[in-house]
Amino acid sequence: MSAFDWLSEYLARLEDEHALVRFGEAASLSPAHRLVLDAEAWGKAGSVAAGMGCRWAGAWGDPRELDVVVRVCLEHLGDYLVLETEVPLSHPILASHTPYFPGARRGGRPRRVLGGVAFRDHPDRRRWTRHQAWPDGEFPLRLDYPIDGRSLRRVRADADYPFAGIHGSGVYEIPVGPVHAGIIEPGHFRFQAVGEEVLRLEARLGYVHKGIEKSAVGRDPLGLARLAGRVSGDSTVAHTWAACQAMERATTCIVPPRAALLRALFSERERIANHLGDIGAICNDVGFAFVHVQCARLREQWHRRSAELFGHRFMMDAVIPGGVAHDLPPEGAALLRADHAALRQVIEPLFDIVDDHPSLDDRLLSTGYLSHADARALGCTGYVGKASGQVFDVRRDNPYPPYDTHPVTVPVETAGDVAARVRVRMAEVRISLSLMDQLLEAMPAGAIAAPMPTPGPNSVGLGLVEGWRGEVLSFVRFDAQGRIARFFPRDPSWFTWPALERLIQGNIVPDFPVCNKSVNGSYSGQDL
């Protein structure tokens, strides 16, 4: 019996005989199980799931005419479960999972602001998304709210946000942002410190709300794929793949084998490009510009090859429903193999310097420590989780084509510091290079896309992809006309931004840039 089977049987034995509505393959949301609950059992389900050691992987609402369907995704040992319940719009109140899952704290805040679902026992009732752009009592994701909003007036300044503070002798505050000196996106960081030691950091994001969830409604599958690719530009392949995977599962569309391998090739190229950029930027943040210059050069060459072969530097819109938009040209495999060999030759001495250089060790070792317990409690995946002992990777633990036939080695570190997060990145670059050679060797002939069947009314699908930052989740529901009725993408940054607030404590203020870059959460990815 799986852990989720046990959970369903336990809930079925609750005194409220109506707590469990249905469970099992007939109600599955592939690749997840699906457990539909009475709203009164919601809090108990969270408590039991936390006691089982589940990881809380995201929550979203699905507004209808008279009620809201609330869903939460849980993961346990690579197996997934989606909890589902309904709350009426007349009384949209539900128990919070935050008391059992610290990682749920931030995810519940936009559900209240956007969809109007209030969570009992939630410790933070402050606004989160697009501050002051709409008044309390109006909820943009509800069906009756127009996509253009109800007011053209300039949004007033949000100057009275109640940041939590620390009071005491010698404690002072440092406000940083939301406008920054570089070309990064807006985010406000409020520090409390004594001398140079950081006592507390609170990040406030959500300044450039894009309306992704609302603007998805009514799109056709190709239109949704294009939108998903713009959730977070540096993860365009991962988010598009997850959205397409969700639509394909909802329609039982079978992606051709060649297209599946090409998708993986795109994804691993995206992983390498971003890891190279981060490794260089982390070194640059502690004054070691040599590595930054070399990584920037290598990354630029990598992007140019992607543009040459796949139509775009970041491979935007290269993944489409049913397959991919660009085939590998006849000479492409030889070019890529040569690129892989050349990159291996260059990165080995470069990575040796990064891994064992006194001036880097002095700044990276023990800096920005995130414990195994904190990484687990917050639900961190990707290099942030792996550097703190969290051995999880969707490609290995819940494999999807072509990773089901091309197993992935998952690097893991236990030190939990900036240096460990760099080492995980370097290991993933090496692993991806070897994996891409395997993909090229196994590349079959054949079609690169398949037509997507017409979805049935209210067909739902769940996409789960290992992006370069970690686990990317995507939920899709179709309407009766075969268009998108609901779309929810969840970036791994939802869980790594809170990790930054945790790991900076006890460090000195000048180490914030390198700690921040070692996490490199996506501003755009969590600001839908």
C-alpha cells in the first residue's frame, strides 16, 4: 500500500463519513493520485500528510459560478497526490495548511488576494500581489472580473506595508529596492541588522503582476504554450514543457519519441546556460571577475548555437503542444557533439579553480547556510534543495519521457552553503553534457509533433517537469469548447525565496548579494 493509499483510508475512517468523496485511478490526475475531500476534512488532511513526511508542492484555486475548487499538490517519495475540495463563494473559508507546512505560508497569500479564498489560521494576512491595484473585496480571478480591470486610475503608492520589525539596542533597518541598480526585476528587501550581522530579512515581491492566470482563459493550446513560455524567461523551455505536458495528459496526446528527446535536449541546454551564468555571477559577487568573464563567454557561445539550430537564443516557443517546433538539422548532431566536447575541455580547469581557490573558499564556504531541516520544511527543490541534502529530481523520481529510458544522476551535497550550491551547479553541467550525448546517440527518426486530440469538457491535466531551478508544476483545465478554462503554473522560486530569508540570518550584510545569487529565485516566476 502506498502512503497516499494509506492517507485515503485514514480519512475515510474519520467520524464524518462524508469527508472522503472519492479516491483512486478513476479519479486520477495523471501522474498524480486525486483525493476529493469535504472542506471540513481539509485541515486534517494537511496534518496527516505532514506527519507522513509529504512535501507541499503548491496550491491553486479554480473559480466557478457559485464556488471555488481549491487544489493542493503533495509529493512523497516521488509519488504525487492532488487534494481537492470546494468552497462556496458566499463563504470561501478553508483551513490553512501553513501550520503543518511552513512552505505553504507564501502560497496561500495570492489565493486570498486573487481568488478571495480566506485560510483560517494563516499567520500572514497582508496583501502580496500587485499591491493596491484593486481594492479589498474585488478578486481578479473570479469569473465576473474583467481582464482589463475596473479602473484606469493610477495605482497609489504602497508606502504603508507593515514590514515585521525587530526592536532593540543597536538594531537598524536597511531598505533595498524595489528598484535596483542592475537590470534585475523589482523586489524589496528589508533587513534588520546589528553592526554588519543580519538578524532578519523580509523579501517583498509581486510588483509586476502580469495577469498570467487570467489572460490564459479562452486561449487555444498553442496560445497557452506561448504564454507559459513567458512566465519566467530564463525557464521558458521548462514552463512551456510543463504546460504542454499538462495539456497532453488531459487529451491523452502521445508525443512522438523524437520530439520527446528533442524536448530533453532543449531542457538540458537551458540548464547548462543558466548554471554557467550563475556560477560566474556568484564568483563576481565576491570580486573574482575572472570566472565571471569566462562563464559569460561560454554562455554566449551556447546561446548563439541555440539560436542557430533552434530559432531562439533561449529556445522560446521551441516546445509546442504535441511536440516541438524545430527539428535538429542533419549537421546539428555533429555540431552539438563538438560543442559538448569543447565545453568539457574548458570547464574542467575552470571548475577546478572555483572548487579550490583560497579567496573563493574564504567567501563561499559556510556562507548562506541552509540546513537540511529548513530546506525540507520549506519544500525546496533544485540546486537549493540538493545542496542541503534533499535528493529529489522529477526526472529521476517521477520520470517522464525520455527520462524514463535515460536515467539521470542526481548530485547532492550536505554542506548547505553557497559553495555547496555552486558545486551542485557544476555537477549538473557535467551530467547534462553526458546526458545530451546519450540523447543525440539515441535520437530516432520520425515526426517531431503529433496533433492534439480535442479535449473533453472540463478535462484536466497536471504537468511536472524538472527545470533548471527545480520542480515546475503546471495545471490545465479545458472548457466545453476545447479552450483553456484554467491555467496555473508554479515556479520553484515560490519555495526558494523564503529559503533566502532563512539562510541570510547570521551572515554579514555584504554577503547578501552572493547569498541572493546562490539562490537566484525568479521574480517573474512567482509573480503571475
